[in-house]
Amino acid sequence: MRVFGIDCGTEITGFGVVEVQESARESRLVSKSMGAIRLSKSKSLPARLDQVFRELTAELERWQPDAVAIEEVFYSVNAKSALKLGQVRGVALLAAARLGLPIAEYAPLKIKSSVVGYGLAKKEQVQFMVARLLCLDAIPEPADAADALAIAICHIHTAQTLALQGTAPRTLAPPAHPRTGVAQ
């Protein structure tokens, strides 16, 4: 499974590609790519949105992920900032949808909990754990790229858990009665 994570921002939109590599004994997470789309404040909002769309589309086409994971909208005190962030997010969703890729959305608390084990973890803790989980030599920079990798890791962990739960009813079914063969 290859997942493309996107961390939307009005100044920097981070992206990261994480792949699960299966071996006979274990599976491991591998970072295939990470980066950031830096948006100039001097450009108009439509020009910045176009830049996000073009660059994300190029990366999605390059990496051909099985799924795209993106952070859900969070509520902000500043309505104007939240609106601009929502527009960047909409463009990111559009880029993935135009390529027919499945999209998953995760709340910030869920992402941090999945990667760090604590939903209120600080950015530095997320960066540290992303580096550990992906066996990176250095802390991923910028923080937006680390967040995008964390979003991809969250999706992989969630997918693995759901796959295990999908088999759970068969393995946890009540035993059959010895004489009738009917479940008790």
C-alpha cells in the first residue's frame, strides 16, 4: 500500500509518500518522498491555489498512490484564515479526485494519537516519531512535510486496524455446540 499524505497550509502545503513494504517476517513503513509547496504571499489567492493544484497533481501522478490522506478541517478563531485554508484543502481534494484516487480524512487529534500515542502532542514530538517510525536519519523538514508523512502513517495504521477488525467476527464467533453444531 502506498499512501500520499497532504498537510494543507496557506503558506506551505506539505506532502509525503509512505509505503508499506511486506517481507516474510514483518511489514515496515518506508518514506518514498516528502516535500513542501511554498506559496508566495505576494501572489494572488487564485494564483496560489493554481500552484497548489498543479504541483500536487504532478506529485500524485509521479507517485501513483493507492490512497490520499488529508487532515480534516479544524475550527479556527480567525474565520478569514479558516476560509483560506479551506480553499487550499478544496484544491488538494480536487487534485486527488481528478485522478480518481480514494481520499481519507483524519482529525488532527486522530493523526497525532496514531503516530505519537497522544492527541495533543506538539509538532516536535510528531516530527520525532515520524523519523523513528520511518527509520529516517534526520527529523523531516519542514514540519509541514513531517505532518504530511504523519497523515499518511495514520491512514496506514487505520487501514491495518480495519483489516484486522474485518477478520475479527470470524475468529471471535461463538464456538459451535459439540452435538448440534449450532453456534451458542
